[in-house]
Amino acid sequence: MLEQELNKNANLSTDENQTQIVNVKISDIYPNNTQPRIHFDEDKIIALCESIKKHGVLQPIVLRKDEDGKYMIIAGERRYRASIMAKKQEIPAIIKNIPIKEVMEIALVENLQRENLNIIEEGKAYKNLIEEYHSTQEEIAELVGKSRPYITNTMRLLNLSEEVKKYIELNKISPGHGKALLRVSDEMKQIELAQRIINENLSVRKTEEIVKNIVEDKKIKNKLKEKDIFIKDIEERLMNTLGTKVNISSGKKKGKIEIEYYTDEDLNDIIDRLLEE
């Protein structure tokens, strides 16, 4: 734990490490409420607390002073929480006067480098940078060292139902499962399938097969529904005109009209009606 604490914030720039370290009252510090990390491992906080009791906080946290003279955490919330648990009154810190957008970027990169974020927290962080600070996907991709499609696909997972997103956060299903479930538009069906993935330990590939069948069945039902609305009336009018059963079917590239007859006399009668002016 001591070695881990010494290596904290390895990603901070050289000028930050050269900045004067000051002790700040913990009561004057507050977390960044828009920072991407939501879930903290309580056992790791407790272990860090014990280390701080013995050795103190060996790596300063990074703070930003606000207009009220308080300090928002840029980096080091885990050390802040552990210090509170250790009943510390002060904590060593580096004060940085940087724009709030840069605060968000630092928090995001720090958590990603330490693999502290689950994929849903990651997607929310990307979305927040785009909506609140007008970052582009290309800028974020460069910032975090990911491809633009990765950023897009990660954010798409936020379109899942809240319950399914919670399953991903708890590692009950994988992001791959979530990606497959995005094709299921019905929220209850999506949740039902997610629960089936958990109960039956379904692979991503098997999930994709099930989703494909669901989507294809829906397309067939939609086609039948469209026929009921747009084509059935035409079929009935043709049947009344020709005096026999008529079926209209449509495919992707072509359609077909089927006219039934039973005798040569029926056929001649149908032709006569079709050729009538």
C-alpha cells in the first residue's frame, strides 16, 4: 500500500509536481460532483485509511479554489475520503487555477489510466464533456487515446434501460451484451433478455442470435400489420371486381398479385373483367 501511495498521480505533469504543496483543511474541500467516477471500492478506501494513519498522505491531492474560498477536488478523491475516515483535519494539496473543462478532462484521464471507471461511467463522462463543455468526439478520442468509434459505441450504451445499465455496472452482463441489447427497442423485453443472459449465462454470440430472431420476427409482424392497413382494402376491392380471391404480397425488391380461378370459364371471365374499358 505504501508503494502504491507513492506512485499515485503518476500522470500529473512536471509543473504540477514542482508546484508548492500546502496543507488544506479537509472541511474546506469538496468533491467534484460532475467527476466521472461514481462507485468507490469501500475495502480499498479502508485499506488506504490504515496506510494514512501510519504514514500520512504521501502524495498530495490536486485542488481548484472556487470563488467562495473553498476547494474542489481535481484529482485524489480516494485519498480525500480515506483521510476523512482516518479523522485527519488537513491534507497536503497542490492548488491549480485551471478552467473547469480541464478539471473534467484531468479527472477523466486519471480514472481511465487507473481503470477506475466502468463502461457506463465512462460513457457518461464523454457525454458530459460534449453536452456541457462542447467537446467533440474527435477531441475526446485524442484526449483519452481511444478511437472515435469507441467513443461513439461507449456513449450508445447510455441508451439502454436504467436496469440494464445497472447490470453492466455490476458486471452481471458485459458491454458486449449491452451492445447486442441496443437492437431491442422494447424496454421490458430488453430487461427480460438481460435477466435471461444472467440466469442462463448466455454468451454475447448467443445473445446476438436471440436478438436477431426478435428483430426479424418484429419485421414480419410489421409487414403483416402494414398489409392490414394499406393492402387489405385493395384486395377486397379487386375480389369484388373480379369475383374471386386475390392476394397481394410484397418483398424487398418486388411484389406479387395472385388471382385464383378454378375453371377455364372462370379464367375467361377474369380476363374479360380486366380488359374491360
